[in-house]
Amino acid sequence: MAGRPEYLRTTDPVPRAVEQHMVALGFSYSRDYVDWCWANGFDGSLEKSKADLREERVAFEALAARRQRHNRLHKNPKAFLEAVCRGDLTSDEIDRPNFKRTASEIEASNESAEVRESLLAMLLHVIKVDDMVFQSVAGHGEVPFVHGLIKLHDRKALWLRPIEDWKPKSKNRERRFGELTHHLFDKYGDVPRFMERVWLRNDRASWRYRDWYVHLGRGHNLRMAKTPMPLTKMMVHHFLRAPDNYMVEQAVRWGQMKALEAGDTAIHATVATPLGRSFQNEDFWFTVLRFIADNPMLDPRQIGPVVDYLNHQKFEPSETEVAPGEWRQEPPPQPGLSMAGRTVATLMRQVAAWHADLGRLQDLPEGRYEEAPFDGFAVQKKANGKTTHWAIRQLRSAKDLQLEGDALRHCVVSYHWSCARGNCTIWSLSVSANGEDYERRQTIEVNKYNTFVQCRGFANRDPSKEEWAIVNDWARAAQLGVSTYF
């Protein structure tokens, strides 16, 4: 039996009957009892009549019985999906995380009864073949497969084949989902595999990319689709042959740079920068792509710092604190910056000077950034007789940022003003093996909406599979959103 509610130990006495009632209902904290009362249409005070208590007990028992019946639906996926799609069961009434997530996705979809029945028919067929309806994509953030299935259903009018004819060949769940996208929309079987993931994304750009998938699946040329920039025939040729693990944005860069005859190593380094995630200010950035392609001896490890420097000089306004809590925004240092006439040697000197300026801590205000509303992370892993300790901690000062940037050779210190203003928080992932000193591995950015948007290691390298696993565990524990660009 639950102990005496905490609130009642420290406040004025309440009727003994109310205290016993709360304990009988299993509330350890009176605030939880009061919240339950308000949520279920009862008075939230602690002054109750016998009739009030009896009515609450009946309602509580009825809700408990309903929840117990619903929990049994977990053993019957067909009945569970029918109840959710027809509105007889809501995500608030579900305890198991994967089933709750499935219900939440269905609730967020089209509410028309006719559409829900059609979606139900699709999901019921899928669970005959695979349990992906209740599973999530492994890797960078837990995107539920049902999210992608709903997006596929949204374009049901454009399906080329009935879903009943789908017979997956792979044993891998993610590959099966990919096979389903090809079955429904790919007439000739030649839509690139990297396009499969557009159905699992939910950012604004992904709507356009799903249109691209349907367009390509009918054998049409991408040049005839709505693209964020003009693409030549050669660019499209290479786009369609981009690596399978690329995002669509990265594949577009691959096509552009291959057409410019850039080397693979330079392209991989370029798509790891913000240029692999955005097409803003494309007229200027295409001249940067051309510069990289025209200078094949440019060290690929310098491409990230070059992009950071150019973006800072041309597009990022600077901010000055003119009084406590009062900021003045200044224009970018070089809004008219152009790549015309630049040489690699000159550009490298400018990048080095900029990094040196960022490292001068005397130019940065003292003090610590506000602590994030979520915790860091620590975990121990054992494998092959080796014990590793992983930790994620918030960087809370300009000095922290400088030490991180010096160790990992990137410009995270340029995020000082964003951290100071609360626009983002920066975190460091480090590891210690067998009691040795901790080694910095990855720098993580979380935006003000508590979404994890960037993760970069030494010289802006991508995280390893092991590092991704740790960061994903932290994101789940801290209840962070995960950007679809990963």
C-alpha cells in the first residue's frame, strides 16, 4: 500500500477520510491526486464529501479497468490498430512506449474516418508481413516506421501497385521499408536507395523530396521537377549515383561537385558541412563549390573551417552586449565577400587569423552560460574485456568552448554569443578507456527547442557508429528531438 502522501506531512491537517482515499488510489504525492481530479472533471481541493469520494473511486476503478483492457490489446496488434484508427483508444491511455508512439503518429495523421479506414487496411496488411508498424528506425534518432507508412499512405492515389502484392525479400527491417517504397512508387526500379529515407522525414523540405521520389519513380527527369537550383544533365546523372548513405541534400551536392570534377574526398568533406544540409544563399555557395573543385590540392580537412569562415564573414551578424541583458546586432563583417580572385594560400591565412581571433578569450565576456533544462549523460560499456566510460557534459563558458575547439580543431568557440543568448547549448562527448584520461570525441549542438541538430568530431568528422549509439541513448534519456538531417 502507498505511504502517506508527501504533501499531507507538511501542510495543515486534512480530513482523515480524504487522506485514506488518496492512499487507497495509490497517490504518493497530493499534487498527483489533485492533477488527476482536474483531468477527470472533479474538484481539485482537499475538502471532499463522502459522495465526492465515492464518485471518484468509481471513476478511478472504471479508468483502471479500461486501461487494463487496453493493455491486453498489446497482445493483439490487429485489435490494437483497429481501436486506435477508429478513435476507441488514445495514446494517453497506452503505457508501452512503442505502442504509444504508434498511436501518437496515427492520431497526428488525417482525421477523416474514410482515410483512417484506408490507413488501417494498409497497416493491417503490413503487420501480416513485418512488425515494423510498432518499431523505430535504428540509428540516428528514433523515427517510428509508422510515420513513414503514413506518409506513403498520404499519396495512395499515386501508388503504382497494390500493397497486397508487396513481398519483401530482405530480412532487414529498414531495407524492407525501402522495398515497400519502391513497390508502391518506383515503376522501373531505378530510384536511388538514398531517396527511401525521404518518407521517414518530417521537415518542410521532405515534402518536396517525396514529390521527387514519385516523379523519378515514373521515369521522369529530375530537371523537370521543382528543385532549389538549376541542375544540369550531368549533375542529375551524378545525383542519381550518390552514395546510399547520403541525405537528399548531400546527394544534390554530390551531383553538383561531380559535374565540376571534384574528387570524392573533397565532396565527402563538403557535404559534412552545413552545405550538406541547406541550400540557402545558393548563388554564393555554388562559387565555393567551384573553388573547391578547381583546387584539388586543398586539404579536405580544411574545407569545414573554410565554410565556417566564409559563412561567418558574409552572412552571420555579430552581436554586442551594450548593457546587461541588452544586445545590439551588427551586420556581418564582410557582406560583400566574393570568391573571385581568391587563392588557397590567401584564404588559408584568413581562416587561420579568424581562428586566432576566436581564441582570444580576453575579447569574450566572463561568466557562465545558463544551465540546460536537461541533464548530461554517463554510461559504462564493456566489450572484449575492455571497459569504457562515456560522458556527455555541457560546455558552459567561452573557455570551455575554446578548449573543445582546440582539441577537436573546429570553430565551436564561434557559438559563444549563441550560447550566451540562450539560442543553443553546446555539449561535449568524451570517453575514457580502462581508467585513462577522458578523450574528447564529439561536440554536440542542441538548439533552444531542445532538438539535437549537430554532432561533429575532430576536423568536423561525422560520429562513428559507437558514438552515435551513445548520443542517441542520451537524446532518449533527455527527451531531446533529433534533427532529420542526421
